[in-house]
Amino acid sequence: MRSDAAAGHGQLPVFVRMLWGGSPVLHPLPEDIHPQRARIDADDWYLPAELFHADRGRLHFAMLAHAAAHRQFGLAPMQRGGLQPIQQILVGLLEDARVEWLAMQDLPGLRALWTPFHSADAALTPTLEVLFARLARALLDPAYVDAHPWVARGQRLFFAGREGERGWQPPSCAVLRRVASILGHELGQLRLRLNAGVFEIQPGYRDDNAHIWTMPAQADGMPLPRPGAPAPDASGDDAPGADAPGADAQAARQDTAAPGGSPAGYAVRRLWTREWDYRIRRYRERWCCVRIEAPPVSGGVQVPQEPASPADRRIVQRILSQAHRLPARRRSMRGHLFDLPAVVDARAARRRREPVDPRVYREPVDREPVQSVAIVLDVSASTAAAIPGRGAQTVLERMRRLAFALADAVARSGGRCAVLAFASATRAQVRLQCLRNFGDPYDAAQAWAGLSRLVPGWSSRLGAAVRAAAILAGEEPSGARRRVVLLTDGHAHDIDSHDPRYLQEDLRCAREEARALGVEVVTVDPQALRRRR
Amino acid sequence: MSDPLVSWRIAAEPYYAPVGREVEAFEAAAALRMPLLLKGPTGCGKTRFIEHMAWRMGRALVTIACNEDTTAADLVGRWLLDADGTRWQDGPLAFAARHGAICYLDEVVEARPDTAVIIHPLADTRRVLPIEARNELLKAHPDFLLLASFNPGYQGFGKGLKASTRQRFCAMDFSYPQAQVEAAIVAHESGVDAQIAHRLVMLGRKTRALQDAGLEEGASTRMLVHAAGLVARGMSASEACRMAVVSALTDDADLCAVLSAAVDAAF
């Protein structure tokens, strides 16, 4: 099997799902737990912490495949009663071998995955740990011959003399206990003792087998961390925890609060949006609190309004044009009607025996539907920076002009637009200032005034902003072409996220979710004037 | 008189393993000249079924792979310039309607909206095709049959058929065959033995469970046939699956690594 260093932790649950289904949530074991052996607790699987910090190649897959085999083929938890600790370990070892055999019958390639982790060095002093490791190896591979009589006896008892035979099935629960009892008793006769303080299950991909016993998990001394729930934040009107939602499974939940500190008549909306965690490949439902509120009625610096420059108008035209290339109406390869000047040219060229331009048709162009555009400005602190090569003009100033030109163009084309400015300070505070609603009558002076009062600050949790804007755009009539134009200076970032990939992956998912809602998201970086779809 | 449809006739029987009573259902609908809509995921056998039925009924098959640039004119036809002036060229839909072929619009939702208007009069009891550019009302040949297919899985992205179009069609649902049947198809199409075919099918079914975990769609029967074909040419099953399934399904490096590990586990 290929060792692939590229396997990211976020995709590992997909591997489990590919084997026999199921979607475990992977957690790191507390680092103070020793030995670091995987633990299975229903759908929460705890893996050695080092696997989350460093790539250990195939060990991830070997460990997950073993755990998945337990879940798919494992016996019901059993009583420990009547078994000595050494016999309990042997039951675990035999059960490991049993589920691996059943797993390999279904997926033969697993043998090649697990075998390299088994060491069975006959040259080592046959301590208890060494004999256990040799027995584990002998049970995985019936062709393996071990010179130690105890290992050979364990192999014979497990396979009941039918190793390698077609149709052989691993032993039942009762047989396992009996074999463990016999082998444990014989170890006692060999005067080999268990040192529980240093004993480690081998090989390292196998779990601690706590799940095969009915004994309460807490009783054997390891605290089980639970995945954290969204932590309610400080109290007060702004605190999302103040009205934390219940357990409904909606992707986004909306509350409408009474106006407080907002201009009269403007209702604050609060949306609970989910967030994609690529590391566990799951959504964290109701994770971000997006507060849609009115803009401040004063503050900022009033900037004189200027008409959009021709360059800005061209950019806006590009942004608002069709997603695919608009074919020329005249001199087209397509269409069923001739374009007469093109036909005349073609005939003339033919008479001159020159190459004929085949673009001789008039193509009917689909009528552009009405557009509903939510223009979303990222006003995070970084937008206060000056744009290189543009003198003292800041990113925010550039965005402001572009947003104004966009709003103006949409209004002129008979479309509807909303203008929103957002910034975030942790998932609990994603603010979306609504400078203009879809239904508001267009007033250029008012639109400019709102834009000119924007002040940079906080961070940019782009995924949450896109989701909220897509929800607002999605409320527009379905016949309209609904779009979100996101003006942002760069990558998603927030102070409670330290993994640069995390919010970027969430943004990718948010864009896909918007697309599924029928809302197209166009991202524009005003510095580079790049446009991504 | 030469047969204008000779190039569109299917000479040899295309292999098709029925999974239910779809052959009888198709024949009944065809006898009534009902337009048919075939729904199902990509690579599950819709096109092969149509080829098989066209062969079985002795009809020519004109297939149009619709895309976002497919316009009504592309289907109906256009005037062309030649040395003597202009001449009319039937589009594939008009050609099939005029001469009595089966016209199959593959992925019909991809075509531009004006195509739906064109097929409406052909898809109801009128069975006519108005050719405005030629001032002609083309009456469909009695053997003409209109078929369309689409993948409902893509509809979430804002594409779908209008009710006025849908309601002119009868619909047949296709999905991936049961494991045993699918393995037989893979073995037949590629020449691999039954055990390899079975393992490939099991792997394919596992990928189909990942549709909400990063994959847009799981491995289709067509993909599995590709993988099996590579195995039949001497590649190892793992290598063949990486090439025909894993790399073809996703560009995400992490997901590729995980899928590759699952492929290795399967063989």
C-alpha cells in the first residue's frame, strides 16, 4: 500500500466511510494520557495526539481501518467478570484478530496495510509483551510459523486447525473467552507476569479495546473529552449566546430583534449560520452569529461624491455581465438568420477567391433577466492599507467607488440591489451593516453617503458574510438573476481562527451553498481587480 | 433510393443488461409515440439503453449532446452559403423528424431555454416542427421518437426543466444496477473475471456513499468499466482504480490520498 503524506486529517473520516460506512468524529487524545492508544467511544474516536501534529503515513489508515473493523464486526460489549487482567488482554488480542480477519475477508488489501506494523522478533527475550506481539502476528497470518510453543498453541486454538482453509470463520465470543482463559493460564505456568504500569498494546495501530467491555468507560481512568458546543458569549444585546438557538437542524436560523441603537424603524436581524470545518469534514451548525443592522447615521468622513470613472464602469460591466461569454449579436457563427452585411462580405470574398469568414449569422441573444445584486464590502482593518502604486488611495476607498458604480449600474439597468458592509470579531460577532436594502428606492446621494461613512475595523469571516448575503439575495423573486458581489481585499481571517486554511475552506463551501440556492457569488479583489467565479 | 439514415443506424447489438421492465416500458411508450425523459446519474447506462432500444426496434438514432451553447437553430437547421447561393441544412432534430429516426437530446437541461419552445410542438399530439426560417411546418415521420435525458443531481445548481416541457414527456428513472448485475456488466464490457468485477463494483458503491462528503458524484458504472478495462490490459487493480476512478473523481489532493488508501484496502 502506498504511503501518502498528502493525506490531510480533514479527509480521514471519508476513509472510514469508504470502508463500511459511518462518520466518526476524530479527536486528539489528551497528551497526558499514556500509552497513547486509540480509543473508540461510539462515534467519537480518539487518536494519539501526535497524529494530529505530524504525518505518520499509513499509521492513520491502519488505525482507522482497525477501529472501523471493530465497529463493523465487533462483538457486543461483554462482562469482565471471571477473567484475570492478563486474560482480559488476551480476549482483546483475540478479538482484534477476529475482527481483522472478517475485515480482510471483505477487503483483502487490509492485510498489506496492517502487516508491516507487526513485529515478531524471535531473537528477543520472550517476555509477556514480546509473546503477545508474536501471537498477534501469528493470528494475522496463519502462514507465519513461531517456534515458541505458547504462540504456536494460541495460533492452533484460534484457527482450530483450519488455518488457510476456504470458508474458515473466526471463532465466536464464547470460544474467544475459552481460548483466552487457556492461554492466560499457560502464561501463569510460564511464570510470566503482567506489569500493568508499562504494558502497551502492540502493534501501535490497535486501540485500547476499552469498548469491548461493559465496564463504564470512566472506570479505567481516562477522561473522555467531549467535542465543544458553541460557547455562549457574554450577555447583552450583542451577545449571540443571549438567544442561543435550540437543537433544530436548520443551516441558518434567523431572529428578529427589536431595534436597539439603530435608526428608528430598522429591525435588527440575527442569522445563525453554520460553518464548515474541513478538519473533521463536518458542518458546525449554528456556529456564527451574523447581525444584520442599520449603518451608523453619523461618523466616518464625508467624502465628496464623484461620478464613476470610465475604468470603473468597464469593470462593473464585466462584473455584471453574463457568467459565460456573450456572443456577438451580429457576424456570428450561430443563429438561423443571415447577417446581410456579413453575407455580402462573404460573397465578395468568395469572388475574390479569398478566405470566407463563416460568421454570417445574426444570433438572437437571450434577454438578460432582471438582476438582484447584493454588494458586500469587506471593511476589515486591513482595508485601511494603501494600494501599492495608487498613491494614498486605500483599499476601502477603492471598494467604496466600485460599490457605488455597481449600485448605480444595477439601478440604471432596472435591477434591485442591496449594499452591505461586513466585519467580524470572532464567530460570535459578524456584523453586516445594511447600507441599502433591495426594496429601497435608489438615491445616489444617499448611497454615497452611506458608503463614505464606512470605517475599517475588525476581521473578515468571509464564509459567514457570504451565507448571510446569499440568504438575503435568496429572498428576492426567483425570476431574478440573484448574485452576491463580494468586494474583499484578500483571504478570510478572524481572530479566533489560527489555521489559515480553515476559513478559506469554509468560504469555498459557502459559495457552493449559495450556488445551490440559485445565488451566484462573484468575488472581486479591488487591489488586483481580479474576478473569480 | 438510398436510405438517408444509413449513417445513424446501429449495426451490431449494443450490450445492455436489463435491470427491470424498462425494455417493455420503452416499447410501450414508443408504440404510442410518446416522448420519453430518461433521468439518472451520469454513467448509469441511459445512453447505452437507448442505443440498445434503437437497435432492437431497427430505428436510426440521432444523438445531440446538449450544452449551454446549444440553441434552437442548432437543432432545427439553418441556411448555408455555397457557390451557387444559399441552401437549407436540416439540424439534427429536423433531420430525425423528417426521416423517422429516434432523436436523443442528451443532458437536455444544458441547452438554452429557446430549445424547449422548439420541441414543445413535437412532443405533444401535434408532432410538428415549425421551421420559421424556411417557412415550413414539418410533420414528424411516424417512426420519429423524441427522447431526452438529464441528471437530476445537477438540478440544485439552478437548472431544471420547466413544467410545460416536463409534462409533455413520460419519464423513466435510471439508477446504478444492483451489485450483481453491475458486476456482470463490468465483466462483460471489460473482460475481467467475475471476482475483480465484483470488487470494483463494491468499491464503486462505496464511493457513491461519499456524495455529501466531498464528491459531487460517486464512481459510475462507466468508470468501473474503464478501470476494469485497464486491469484487463495488465495493470494492477489499485493502479487502474487510481487512474480511472480516484483521479477522475476529484482534484482534491487530500481526498485523492484517502480514496487511494481505500482502493488499496479493497484489493
